[in-house]
Amino acid sequence: MSERARRVYRQLFHPRSIVVVGASNDPRKPGGRLVQNLKRNAYTGRLWALNPRGPVLDLETVTSVADLPEAPELALIVIPAPGVRPALSDLAARGAGCAIVMTAGFGEKDAAGREEEQRLRAIAEAAGMAVIGPNCSGFLTPTYAGKFAGILTRPRPGTIDLVTGSGALMDFVVEQAATRGVAFSNTVNVGNSMQMGVEDTPQPPAPTGAPPPPPTPMPSVPRLDKPGKLLRHARSLTRKGCTIVAIKSGVTGAGVRAAASHTGAMATPDTAVDALFRKAGIIRVGSREEMLDVGCALLAARGPLAGRRAGIVSSAGGPGVLLADELTRNGFELPALSAPTRERLQAVLPAEASLANPLDCLPSKDGEKTAAILQTLQEEERGRLDVIVTIDGHSGIVDEEPILEATLRAAETGPIPVVPVFSAPTSSAAVLERFKTRGGVWFTDEVMAGRALGRLLRRPSLWEAPGPPPGYDRAAVASALGDGRGPLAPDRAAAVLAAAGFRLPGQAVVRTAGEAADAAACIGFPVAMKVVGPLHKTEAGGVRLALRDPAEAAAAFTHLSALPGATGVLVQAMAEGIELILGATAEPGFGHLILFGLGGVYTEVLREAAFALAPLAPGESLDLIRGTRLLPVLEGARGRPAVPLERLAEALTRLSLLVADFPMIREVDLNPLTAAGDRLLAVDARILVEG
């Protein structure tokens, strides 16, 4: 982490001095609310109010930036838009470190506002300032309440960092979170992201000594201007132990992209975002509620899960069954409880209770029994369970507060994480409020708890960049590419693929009927013949299969060479097997998307495909393959020979390295790539190089 990054992080999140530009005595104004929030939340650094009309509350007040006794580390700007540029210029000249521009009326309004943002950015960058905003509601950190609107909660260090481009979304999430005990360490609104967006938000420096639990970053990404930076930033945080949960909004498009390949036609901007999030280890969610569910699961589980073995402790049978179904759907196992566990539980529970997993304890389960049950599980099932989910409510038979207290004690002291579900938010509101003040978090619905735990279990893995697979010759690829531009001719495309280590069927490009007959005889009948030139050969009637003698080959040449746009004819050995597609397409800012899916003529119709961001490690390629519905077919459905998945994964890794090493390749289609047992052949290849 650079010294500048350390400084920016400290000055934005833990500033030693703050000036409020536009401070006011009127609490109805943003500047008035802001200074009140700073004072009420006990900011301990040096605080100045800037107001040309005179003193503000009991604060040290100046009438201009020039009157400040020293350069502030952070400026909070809450003045009308016309005054922002002069104020920022003065702050830059005074040596201010960072600024948060809360004022609206810029790029979110019109083109003139966007132009003004660029002028503000130029001022900041010339002075080396970091600027957040404009049009943002500010920061709320353990050090200061730099927010003028919306809910203010007490930050809890080491929990969750919420970063968003929308102040309203930030407040909506915090409001919902407060009802379930979910606390935040930092809440950050970057507004219009004139200079710094969600992907630029500085990360904390690596701690010295025993580190506290890392926070869970929860960004909402309204737009993604710097995908590469987000990828690097997110992977760095994930390696440090953070789990990132993100929403990406604005993903639908009204237009259809024009592309020269099946891969390019099927890739969308949202496909690229999804692939980037998986590459970065980010759990992607689609709503505020889902984001909170995953955040709640992370806090209750004390971070990522160690495995997929779950235990259920329920005071009623029906909710336990619902949870068991959902956990199973999400890949969990519910192992039977051990004999020592059942023996100890028999001494605690009534005879009518079920000692299976789910454990149905009946509504008579009180706080004492809850403590005994959870202690038994923590002691006897350690190493056999990775998470325990409890389900309780307001039965009217027992006091629910001791139940929650026992649950919280077990969660805090036991080796197995405990995730509470409490389904009586109305009748037990006062009890839950006290549970929340002691640090408890909970779900109100057992199915949502199971679904959120499933998201943790399926959290994307981080893979490191692979080395070249056997047969991949980078120098030979460069030589084969040469100065080729646009769609590569079949012979050049074949040379590129062969240098990258792909196997191709015997083939030749011919220009006469005689050459076609000779080539077919040399390759060996039966052969396929395909027109060279048209983009989509099948639609153009440009494919002839299973030609069995020289006469058929010559006749096929006559037909194919007469098609509009034909520049030659490819004669190729017939290839049998499952038809797959492997492809690559360049996505600006992201790099290359790699495609794996169903090949052949129905590729774009059925769209059974998955994408990932190049380059792919072999394990990453395997995950991509296993994420499609083609897996049963590849494993040998209906008596077909199975395709070794490792060989297929190696081919995907090979293709990903090809486009990563040679970014001038814009699109690649291997459609079909036939798979017959361990024999993979790139039957039809299209490579488009930037012209």
C-alpha cells in the first residue's frame, strides 16, 4: 500500500482535523445538521466551521479558507453549487488533504454539471487532493459522523463496510439492517464519483500485531468505470480475509450488440460484470434484502464457512423441515448426530422430541434446555458440524429472552458458528431489541437463512494466473498471427490454434473442383466441405457433410464456391462427438470473456453457456464446465463415452492464455469443438483480430 493511499484512507476515515465549509446555526440546513451530527457523535479531532457571516454554535469559526490556522485533513463542503469550485480551489491552495463534496446540482443534473465536475477534478488532481462526490450524503465512521441526512447509527468496528453511489440506497440498507441487529463499521456514499468511485474507495492498511476481524465490504455499484481496478482491489481484500457482497445495478440494455462470432453475440455487459465479480471472489446479490441476508449470515457465522455440514435446532418441526430442504438445495449436508450427542440430549429433551437432524425440541424448549442443547452440540459435534442454525419464536409457553441469551452465549463462546432464526419480530420486539444491544443478529425466516448460508458456501474461489499448458508455444503463436488483421483465413487460424496446442482434423483450403477431389482423397473419405468467406456458413447453405467420393466432393465444391461472398472451400475430415463451443470475446475495460457451452447450429438459440474472465486456471475452468447443464452429457449420459473434464478444462485454459497473451485477438469461436472420449478436435474455428 503506497504512502499516499495510507494517507488518503486515514484522512477520509479517521481525520485529525475537519472543516465544514457551509456550517450553519440553522439545523434545518445541511450545514447545520452536519455540524450537529459531528458534535453529537463526539468527534475528538480539531473541528472548524467556515461561515462568512460569523460564529457557528461554540465551534472555532473562520470566515474564509485562508483564515484557517492550518491545512485541514478533511473538508466537508455543503454550500450551493456555484460556490463549490472557488471553495475547492482555496482548499487546494491551503493544502487540504481530502474533500467530500455533498452539494448536488452537478453531473446528475445535466451536461453543464458534468463539465463542471471535470473542472473540479482538475483542481483536485493538480493539488494531489482526494475528492468524494459531489452529490453525496457523506461518511459515517467510528471516528466521525460526516453525514447531514438520513439515519445515523453507532458504528461497530470490524463488522461491515457499506459503500454505495446512492445516499438513499445507503440509508434504506442501514434502516433495514437496524431491525435485525446488523451493524456497520463504515457507511460511505461516493455520490457522482467525479474522481473516486466505489472501486477507488481506499482499503485499510494491513494491521500490525494481532489483526481484528476484517470487515465485510458491501458495495453497491451503480456504474463500473474502472473494472480492472475493482478486480485488483477486491482480490486484495479477499486475500486479507474480507468477504465482499455486492449489488451491481444498471445492467439491462436496450440495444443488441453486433458481433462477428457466436461468443460475441451471447456476451452482454452484465455477463462481463458477473464474470468479473466471480474472478474477484465477490458474492453478487440482486437486492438490498439479499445483501442484508448474506451480511447477517457472515456476522453470525463469523466469516466464511469452514464446510458444508449443518445442524438444525428447532422448537417446531415444520420450520426445521423447510430449512433442511433449503440447505440441501444449496449444497449442505445434514449428518446424523453422533451416539454420544443423542445420549446427552435424551437427558435434556422430552421423550416426544426428535433426536434426528433437524433436531425437533418442541415448543417447551426454554433457556436452560437451549443452553444444554447447544453446549452438547458444541462439545460433541465439533469437527462434525460446520454451522448450527437455531429456529425459535414466541410460543407463549416459555420465556424467549433466556433462549436468545443462551443462543448468543453459544455463538460467542463455542467453536461452531450459530446462526439464529427468530420468527416473532412483533410479539418479541422488546426482547429482540435487548438481544440486538448485546450484539445479536438474527433472521426472521428460516428459508432466507438457508439461502444466505448457501451464498456463503458457494462463494467464488480466488484462482491464480496459470502457467502455459503442454504444447502451448507463445513464440509460434506470434509467428502464426504475423500481421494478420480482421477475420483470419482458415489456414492461418489453424496455424494459430495448432501453435496454442489445439488438435484439428485434417483439412485443406481449395480453389478448384479438382483440388477439392484430390484433397478429399488425401484426407480420407468421408469428408465435410465448408464455404470460406460468409460469416454464418449454415445459414448460407455453406456446409456439406459426409461426402463419400471424389464426384460428391467436386459437386459440393461447385455449389459452395458459387455462394455469395465465397473466397474458397475448406475440405475437412469428418469428426464425431459431442458438439461444444469454446470462445473468447474482448470486453472493453474487462479483458476477454471466455465462453463454454453447447456448440453446433443451436448455440445462439439455446444459449446453454457460461462465461468467465481470462486467464483461467485449470480449477477455474473446471468450475465453469460444472456450472452448466452439460455436465451429465459430458459424464457419459445414455451410454456415450465420458469426456475427461480435465482435458476440457485444459482446452479452456489454453484458449484463455491465447487471448490474454495476444489481446489484439478480438473474438474467437471454436464451434464446434467435438469431444469424443479424450479426443478433442477444433472442427470449425473463427478468429477475428483487431484491424
